[in-house]
Amino acid sequence: MPDAKVVLDRDDVRRTLVRIAHEIVEKTPEPELLALVGIHRRGAFLAARLKDQLDELLGADVPLGDIDIAFYRDDLRSRSGAPVVHASHVDFDVDGRTIVIVDDVLYTGRTVRAAIEALFDYGRPGRIQLAVLADRGHRELPFRPDYVGKNLPTSKQERVNVRVEELDGVDEVAITALEEAVA
Amino acid sequence: MRHLLSIADLTREDIERILDRATAFEQIADREVKKVPALRGRTVLNLFYEASTRTRSSFELAAKRLSADVVNFAASGSSVEKGESLKDTVLTLGAHSPDAIVIRSPHAGAAALVAGWTSAAVINAGDGKHEHPTQALLDVHTLRSKLGGIDGRSIWIVGDIAHSRVARSNILAFRAMGAHVTLVGPPTLMPRDIEALGCDVRYDLDDLRQADVVYALRVQRERMDGKELPSLREYAARYQINGRRLHPRQVLMHPGPVNRGVELSGEVVDSPQAVITMQVRAGVVVRMAVLYELLAGTRLDSPSRMREPQPA
């Protein structure tokens, strides 16, 4: 990819996830109520990796789910063509749980809004937290992440690309100018 | 996709995309809130000129699960009985600015006509003896869940082919998805030149064992004039799918409602080979996927406004 500036490489991503896992443990007084929900698609893979870390740290089997927020988007009308959707899997009871929503990049906050709305259709969580690998600013809704991998001050003309091994064959976070990202 | 009028308008990729989405919708039925806001604020108009419980209620449920508003308009007890034409009805109901019109009509081609009079997306829910595309999609969906796929499978459609819009849509859909289709029925209920759709034609069930899937059609007595069949008993003797004819490895389908003791014996309806209730369940998710395909991500230029009536 031309002019891609890698800001987190493979080792950085791994270390960041380990750190976030520790922070989650630290800030969760009742680990038995903890559950992770990843947002499709890359957030779901990151959530699965956090689960492995947390299982080890807590010696428990932390419930893991993933959700697709395509049906909850607020921009369905303005996008051309119906988006690709994936099935959601939330197989545990969310009532009263502390749910950590996991996504790759936090940007406008609209995805998080949709994810929270989706979660409430499964029940009534006790607490919802947000973990992201990169926070690039430019919020349009009042959200603040509880766990951040890296703060990336970017302009709107740039694009933050998160790639994960499971999908893209490589773990990295890179910034590209929008023209290249679109091409 | 703008409308869903005929399976003939769909490619294999279109069918697969719609059915993959239907699969994604399946988990919604297991949740506490069985609804997603995907089509919030959209209006779906059910316009039914023929009796239908299953199709109409399944479209209604599908639209409601997607948070769309539904208006049901049945021909009996409405202005249609007072002599209003289809066109006038569509133009009048257009004042409600529907985003989609689901139409069932006893006349072939009605859905295509309506599509020319409105800017709403039109979904054919059965037009005369022509087509019933959502039935075919839900049948393919059921078979994909049951068998994984239907490439190279042999599907026998048995019964009253001539009066069946289900048969026509299903032949097209099964062929598009790579299956071999064989039609079986009495010569009086077999349309001429139906082989042109790329299927085999037989007049007896002697080699039924070759089929992977047996798709029995309802004997539509209401569409017959008494000359097609000597008697239901004779039909049942030659063409009924019963425990003697159906093999345990075969899958049995029927679009409903079943005439027990005519096209199917009671024992096979209740047998493990029958996937008839799976078909009904698939109806809702597949119709959700169709509504979503047509209504999500439509153009910004106010898709829901009806066009001014065109001079005829």
C-alpha cells in the first residue's frame, strides 16, 4: 500500500491487547459477570484474542459474542446498495452482565451507538464498556472509550486501516491518505 | 434490484446473496427482542386479491421484524368489491407513499403491471398461474439448510404443474442453483412444452427413487373445471406420495396447504423426511431478506414518493 504509515506492528498489537486485558481485569470488580462482544468483522477477531488473554488471567471461561450492526445503522438510506451482513452470535444471557464491546477503530461513534442498541435487543446489560484498538477522534456522538490501544490524531482525509491476521494475514494498524485507501 | 417480479430476473449470485442474508436474520427469532430497526420508517403495503394466510402473514411478520409499518389491503370487503380497477386501487393507495407493495393476484402479470404504476418496490406474492418467487426462494433456502446445497441434486416436482405458479418459480430457481428438475403429473395437468425450461417430464412415479428431493404440489381444485381429473381417488392412486413410495433418505416438500390423503398421505406429512414446517419458518426470514434487499440502501432521492399518475 503506497504511503501507508504503520503505527502499530504485529508485536505492538499483541502487547496492546495484553495491556487492555489487564486493564479490563483491574477495572472489573465482578469478573464472573464479564462478557465480551466484538463488532463484525475485525472487532470480533480482536474480542476473541482478548478472551484468550482474559481466560488465562481470570482462570475462567469469559463469554464471547459477536454482533453485526448492519441492521442498526443510521445511514442505511444514504449508502448505495444493501450492506453485506453477517449473523450475530450472542449465546449467553446479557441481563445484568458487564459487557465490553470490542471494535478496531473508534471514529464518529455511530457504530458504537448501533452496537449498544443491538445489545439491548438481547436483554438488559448491567454495564457496557468500550475497548478499541485505535481511537482516531472526530466523534459525532458523546462516546468515550474505556480501553484504548492507541490514540491516533488523524485528519478526516486520512484513513485508519486495521488489519488482523485472521482476515488479512497480518496484524497492523496503518494510516493512509483517503485517495489511496479508496482506490 | 428494484422489484422482485420473477425468478427469471435473478442470477445465481442474487439468489445466494439474498439467502445468505436470510441466514443472518435467523438468529433474530431467538432473541428477546425479535426485531431490528433496519427498515424503521418504511411502509409496506400488502395488496391481496386472493385468499392467503401463510404468505400474507409471513410478509407482515417479516416487515414488522424489520421495524417497517405494514398496511394490509384485502380485496374482499374493500373498494375492489365496489368495482375499483387494479390501477385505481394502486394509485389511490399510493397516497400512503408505500416503499414496497406486496401483491397477490389471480391474474398473471399483475405484479409487473403494478410496477409500472408506482415508484414503490413491487414484490410478486403470486400472480395467477405465472410465478411465486418468494416461495421458490424459501424452498431453496430450506434445501440449503437441509442439504447444504442443491448442485447436481435431483428434484422431482409432482402433481398439478399446469395450475402451479409455485412449480414455475421453483423450476427456475432450482435450475439456477444447479439442480436437475423432473416434473411428474397427469398429462392433463402438464403444460405443453414445459421442457423448454430445462426439465424432464414424466407421467408416472415408477422411478421416484432417483429423486433426492420430492416436491409435491397441492391439487388446486379451485382452479380446475372438472375435466382434468376423473376423481381425486384416481389421482391419489397414481400420484400420491405415501410411505410406500417415499424413501427414508429423500426430502419431502410441499408449499401448503396440504390436502391430506390427496397429494400426500397423512403418514408422510408427519414423517421425518417432511420439511414442511421448516419451509414455513424459512418464509419469514427469506421475506425479510427480500424486503431488506429492495428497501435498504435505496437512493437518497426520496424513493418513497409515488410518481404522479402517468397518462395511460
